[in-house]
Amino acid sequence: MPTSPDLCNLLLSDGERCPAPTIPISMLLNPLPTNVPPLDLPAARHGTQSYSPVTQSASHSSTSVNESALRHHLYTDYKISRKTTLSVVYRYPVDSVLEYPETGTTSEEVVGHLFELRMDNWISPGRDFAYSRGEPRGNSKECVTNPLLLHSTTGEMVPCVVRHSTCQGVKICPFFDGDKETAMHSSATRDQLQDLMQRSKEQQMEFSSPMRDVFERTSAYLTAIRRVGCTCEANLVGDNELEKSSLDGAERVTLRRGYPEMPNRCNGQLVFRLSFEGIPYIKCEHHSRLNNWDHFFDNTIGNGRFNVEYLEAVLTNDQEEVDRIELEAQLEGYGPRISCQTIMNNTAQRITCPWNHRSGADGALKQPGLISTGCHCTFREFEPLEEYRSFCPYVLITSKGPHSHPIPLPQKTPARVKLELTSLFEKLEVDLANLTPRKFMRHPIVQYYLSSRFPMLRNPMLSDLHISLSNRSHLKVYIEQAKKVCFPRGLMWIKAQQDSLLDPKDHYVRKMVQVEIEASELQADQDDVSEDSPGTSAPGPFWFAICMTTEASKHFVEAQFIQSDIGFKRIVGFYEFEVASLDRYSNTTSAHHLVLAEIDKILKEDTGRALRWRHLHGHDLNDYEGLVLNWVVDQHRGQAKGIGLYLQDVAKDLAPKDDFHQPLRSIQDLSPYDHLRRVLTLCTTHFYRNVRKCPVSEEVRNLMQGLICIQHDDWEGAVGEIQVSGGLAGQNWLQDKETSKFVFPAICWEKSYIPLDIWNARPRESNVVEIVHANVNMEGTQCTLVGGVHRGKHYDLLKQRSLMNREHYGINESYGSKHPYENAMKNYKHKGKFHLTHGRRKNFHREDNKIEIHNKKIKELHVKLQNAQERVGVQSQLALLAPTSSANNDAALGALERAKSTLETTRVAFQKQVQVGQVNTISLYGFHMRLLLSCYKGKGMSLLPVEPLVSYTFAAYFVLLTKDAEQRIYFGLSGAPTYELRKLVVLPG
């Protein structure tokens, strides 16, 4: 049969077959252009020329690790100078990425790599090498020429710059036991790297055991506490705390890698101790439960997670015990006395081996520093001068000598992939400000790009661009660099760009002001700040930004009912003061004061006037038109007082005028809290919520809630009862409200100066601003300042457009009409479900199951007890009838004894189950008796038994609400004979 030409190409001269060229699956799924023209070079004058793809000599039989770029074998034994001959020359097409360039197998052998580059993206391909290159390195002082780099028109050699560098090897542990001859290589592939990683994994699995896991966890814990030490601040009274340290100063400086040390840090030694109960613990030598309890103390080491014997031996310097434990571990293939397999790239920031070893002359247990292996492989890069690149778009890189170290990891991201990342960052726009590696990986723009980039992959990932992008910390570096480029000076830069490029009507960031806040001004109590609040800021300069559109100013200046709230979750490190106005027809004091004053200035710029207030700008007591009538706030003291100070400043700028409510006083004489009594009310939802949290009795809570009223029958009596019956909690609650100076007038009409019709018409809750707060949080929380402003702008413009569409075309945001009856229905349903939350239902079902299980067991035992009693009676009769001297009598007596024994066992089990029912009754009774007394006392409820089989006497009762909202009462343990837990339904009387 004749041999095809293609098959002939696979035969060597001696008839021996050579391996067929392989095409990777990534090439099949995502092919690159194959019409790469051959080099326009003259015939080889210095060696043999060949254009067969991936055809290699016997000494160079391995392919490139980056299989996406098919290389072409150009020459063999090609002489480029009098002293240098390239044993092999490979050519790579445009956009090729080469991580492991092939090099010579001997110290004098040189291999050439010729890369074609793009003029618009001229980046040295050497930057993509996985090998770390460094000293000795340098550039040629004079231009040189190379026969492989020719002018495309004249055919002459173009002048080039030559750069040389040396491979820096890798970092290894001093106890690395790898075979140096095996580690040496002149070529590498990803397959070889996978084989090395697989062998390392198999070696780890060979000696894996639960004992090894515990030992390694113990060793890691020892390393952590020795390196970190006691993090408490040193007690300056005892200078000896600063003298000693678990690590010497030079070692600690090295491990910090330039990061500053915590000042005045305790350097006490960590010691191992046993408590009186024999419980082991580790503590700082300066720890004391009397005065230094904040020093290091850990009493959880004895819970089985660690090898306590090894901890004790190391921390007490019991070298004999340490040797015994570590030698036993060494025999099992682990521990600090075995060899190490740690290898890291030379560019890695880690400076110590992650494993503990016995190192140094004293055999100290520590993480030894990584050492660089070094390497004698050298690289030379020939690059045409810039003016010749358009005629010769090639770069030649030669590598000389083998690598004398293990294969480095492909941790360097290629330059071409970096450009793709940069393009993606630019497309993200405002999302870039809050971007994290995880958010970037799942961003829709990135997912769409990957699907387009790899159309044949079902679930493309970012690591398909390059394997190094699997490291999220590595990806974060590129994200942070992009943020610095796009937002070089944060929000100040954005405002400057906005002011210079946009019309004033399109501005959103209206003010960026830095002010000084005194420490005394930061002490205002925050009665309504959540527990996860970032807390009070430190005194000193701080920034505040005001963001609003001109359209928002037009709506806000016409508002009559205003609500405000303070947020702290949306932007990290900042409080957010949100103001919302209610259309009736459709953190410090100084900070709030300044913000409101600046908002007034912005309103004047946008609309020509500022906010107008009923008690300041009205013509008489009944003048409401175009004036602010009410402001609803929560219990934040700084916010309320800031509003009062702002109103006081507004009054000073007006002409002298008598107050409507106190004619003997002028509006200029009013204090900040006097102004609040004329406009401010408290959100009842916040008030009720805080009352429910107060640890007082239900009667006292009712008195507290009763203070929200128009007129109180006995205000002083209620306050006195809260102070007496509420105990310390009630007294603290009263003191907080009285010292705030605005809470009581804001919840009781008769103590304020707000007209009654406005008081009745005002919103009771700050639901509008709370809804705004919740909606804007859906745009994202824990944002950076820049990201939070961009997302806030998007939300504001969206609401502004929705409002315009509703006003002009009658299109609402939802199918709801926003009629008051809809809100009333929702509130009523919400209150109806308040006592029937998911947690309560689970408790009720759990208690139902207890009763059902108890009743089932008690019935079964009751039946067994009855049967055992009957059997004892029968056996007693048989024993009396049997003759006393016969064998039947002995058998009857034996059966009677067994029946009595069974009866006694059953009776004991029955009594135990009765006790279980009594315990359940007591616990359930205690849990719900207060609810029964508070909810059903004096409401005319009657009791109707369910399944009344017999008449029982009940010991106790308590109320439950079942899943179907049925009001049910569970009675206590019934009397004899079955002692069941009975239940009755509560019906209206």
C-alpha cells in the first residue's frame, strides 16, 4: 500500500517514526488564526531551514508549555555571531505567550526564540516568562545587529538594543531534599509541572493520619502564638514587660516586612499552666485576673484539638519530652525533623518556610528562612530600535545553559491578559469603585466577555484567560491598580471632573467640606444607634459630602413634612444623613448643623430660596402654605440638636418677630430645644422598639408606651411609677429621655407647641425615609465613598425619573396605587402577624410535639401497667389453686414472681414518664403564664375542653398561639389514671 505524503513527513531518515504533532483541546475549542505568513528571510546561510510546525530534533523533543501558540522550527545550528551559534531557532506568531522558553542542555548551548509583535502593542515577550530574571543584568552601550532581524524592504540587518539578564532560580526551604539532578531542566511543560504536583500530593497522602493532623495543627498554633505573642498594650508601670520577647528584635523586624510594630506592645513570655481542676491553659506571664486580665489567655487548648503534651513540652523547654514526641512523629513521616518539599517562585513575598523545623546550632523550633537556589541560565534579548520596528516587528530572545532548579509555578499573568483585564475594568465604570475579586469574577460584563472569548466552553471562568488569575489575591492587585488610575484622588477628583466638564444643572456632588470637630462635641449620646454601628468618630478634622440633584432641590423646597434618618451600613467609615420629604397630596450635633446649613445654600442656588418654617416664616398661627410643618426623627441626640441649632441660625437672619406660641418671646430668643418643640416629633416605631428592649415588667412597658399621647391623665404619676417599679432600668430610661430635652415634647402634644391639626395629620412613623434607606441599600452596602456616591446617584436619578413619569403620564412604580387604605391594610396585617413570627411558630410546634410524644408514651405505659396488674392477679389465683406439695405449685409461684417483677418494672417506667410530664408542664407554664396574664386578663375568655374523655384536675395552665392563629390553652398534667397533658381551646366569652 502506498504511503501518503503526510505519513512520510512523520518518518525519520532511518525509518524510525517520530511523534505526531499534537493539537491541544484549547486550540480546538478556541482556534487562533492559522494564516500566519512565513518569515520573509533569505535562504539559510548558517544552518538548516525548516517551516514544519513543531518539528524538532531528538535533543529538543518537548513542546512549549503554552500550547495555544504553535511554534515553527526555523533553523538548526544557526550562527548569529562569531562566538554564538543557536542550536535551534523557533518562531512564534503574533500574540504568543511563552512561559517556559526552551534553553540549552549544556552550559554552552544556546536556543533562540523569535517573536512577532504588534506595533500597537509592543510588549517584550520576556515579561511573560515564568522564570524570575535579575542580576547580573544590563543593556548594551552600543547598537548591534543580528542576522535574524532584517529590514523588510532592504533586507539589511537593523540596529538593535541588547539586554541581558540571569535567571534567579526559586526559593526553597533549607531542608529541601529534592534531587538537584532531577530538578535541572532545559525545557518544561505544564504536564511536567502537573506530574511534580501529583507526586508531591501522593507523598503527603502516603503519611496522612489523624495523629498527623493533630500534630500539624499543634505546630501551627505554636508558630502563631510565638510569632504574634501577647497583643495587649504593655503596662508601663512594670518595665520588665518590654525587656523580653518570644522573638528577638531582628527576627521580628524581618517577619514584619516593613510594617510598623504596634507601639508599647507587651513582650511577655507565653507560659503553660494547669488550673486547680487540671485544665491546661497558656497565658502571658503578665496576665492576672485581678488587674491584667486583658493579656493573652487561652484555656481552650485542652478540648482535643491540640497535642497538649507537645505544647507543654515546647513551652516548658522539656527537651527530653520534645525529642521523644518529635522522633515518634519522624518515624511516622511527619514533624519538624523530616525533610521539606517547600518550593516557591523567587518573586514570592514569603520569606520563611510555612513548616516548623529544628534549625540553627541550638536546634531551635522555628520557621527557617527560604533560600534562593540561584541559576546560571542567562537570557539575551535583541530588540530593534523604535524607528525600525515598523520594518522589522520582531524580537529575538536567546537562552543559554540549563536551569539548575525545579520548575517554577506559572504565577505571572501575561501582558496580553493584563490588557484584557484593563479593558474589562474600563467597561465596569462605576462598579469599579466597590469591586472585589469575587465580585469581578461573577460580574455580568465579565461573564459575557468570557462567554464570547471562549464560545465552546460551557462555564468559562476567569482562570481560562490564564491560570494565575485563580489566585484572588493576585487579581486584587490589578483591581487596586485600576482604582488608582480611574479614581486617583477619590471623590475630590470626581467632583473636580464634574465641575469642569458638566453643566451646573447636571452636578450631583454639590459640596465637599472639611471641618474641625472638638472632642466635647462628639460626646452626644446616640440613643437609637444600632449595635453594629461603627461608633463615634475621633475628634479632629472630618469630611462631609452633600449629594443631590437640582430636581431634588425643587421638590425638597416645597415639602411640608420632612423625615430624616442616619445610615452607617452603605458606605464604610461614613455616616449617611438621609432626608426625605412627604408629598401630602401624592452624627454629631455640629455635623448635622453644618450639613443643614449647606443644604440651605444649595437650595438657594437651585431654586432661589431656602426652606421656610411655619413658626419662623408664617404670617400667623394658621399660615401653613409652602411652609415646613413637621420633621420626624429617631432618638439620635446629635441629629435633633443639630436641627435646633440650624433653626436658631435661620431665626437670627430674620427680622425681629414675636413667637406665635409665646408672644412675650421673640423667635430670636428661642433656644435650639424651643425650636424643636414647634416642629419636631419622634418616630413611634423607634420609640416602641426601644421600649420593648428595655428589661422591665410588662406593666412598666405599658406605662412607657402610654406616654405617647395627646393629653395624659396623670403624667407625673406614670413617670413616678416607672421610676419606682422599673428599677434601675426604668430609672436609666427616664434619665435618658429627660436629659435629651426633646423626647417628651416630641411624643406628647400637650408638652409641645405644634398645632393640634398638624399633630394629628403628621406621619407617626419615619416610614418614608426608612423605605428610601432600604431601597438605596439594595444598590449595595459596605461601599467605598466613591462607589456609594455613584450608586446613590443612580438611585436618585431613577426615583427622579419615576416621579416625573407618574406626574406627567400617571405611570406608577408598581401596581399599587399608594392609597392610604392600602397602607392601612398592610399595617393591620403586619400587626396581626406580630405575635405569630416564625420563631414563635417553631416553639409552639416543638411544644406540641412534646405533648404528643408524652401522651403517646404515657398511654402505652398505662396499658402495659394495666396488663401487668391483671397478670399478677391471674398468677396469684393460679398459685392458690395449685397443691402446695406438687411441682405445679413451684411453677405457679415462679410465674407469680416474674409477673410481680414485670409489674414493678412497668410501674417505675410509668412514674418516670409522669415526672417527665410534670417537668414539661412546669417549663411550659413558666414560659407562657405571663403572656396569659397580660393578654387575656379581664377579656371575658371562657374555656372549652377538647377530647374530654374523663374529668381531670389540672394543676396549671398557659396560653399558646398555634400556626392557624387558633388561640389555644394547654393545661397542665392531668390526674390519675393517665396523667396526660390535656389541651383546651380559648373561646371568646
